[in-house]
Amino acid sequence: MAAFLSQQWFAKVAELTAAAGDLNVPAGLANLLLNVTVNDAPEGKVDLALNGGKFELGHNAAAGTKLILSAELLRRIFLEGDASAGMQGFMTGQLKVEGDMSKIMAMQSARPSEPMKALFKQILEMTA
């Protein structure tokens, strides 16, 4: 197990993602590039990007949208697939959006493929 959002966690996510092969990422997610800032990660502030349905450490300069949220909310939305948590977080101010809001709307309507769900399950299982 690896602490969520730690260097070890990102290394393991990259390993699992590479081993998963073709994730059959739906079009709504394949073209999605979001920067994410988590201010309360176990190791402090963490910047990451969601690029084509995959997690990357650090922000991507090409992203036009940035999410700012808690580690718990990130986990619920992206790993557990709890779409209602995202809307609730936004409405209560726990999730902030900077930039192109339409990217977030596109993400809400896209559903992860079965290979993506399997990968997220593996990531969740190895996350402490």
C-alpha cells in the first residue's frame, strides 16, 4: 500500500497504468486535460494533472482548467467514481474551478470504460 498522493503512490499508479495497456478511454475523457491542486495531501500540497484519463504528477502547462480540492474529495470523485461528490463539493465550495468550466461539464457526462474502472479499482486497493 502507498500513501495517497505520495511519490510512491504516483510511481505505483504509473506502473499499474502501464500494465493495464489500452484503457479504451471514452472521447469525453481522452481529450480532457485538467490540472489539479490538492492542498491537504499527506505530504502537503500536491499538483497533478488528469491527462486523457490518466494521473500525472505535476501540472501540465497546456491545461486550461484547474481544480482545487481536498484529497478526500479527489479520491471520492476520481477513484471511487462518485460523481455526486463533485457536484456537492462544488456547491459547498470544497471544489474550486479556475479556467474553462466547460471542461468540467464534459467530464461529468463521460463514463469511464471497463478497463479504466478496473485500473481505478486497482489504484484504490493499493491506496492507504
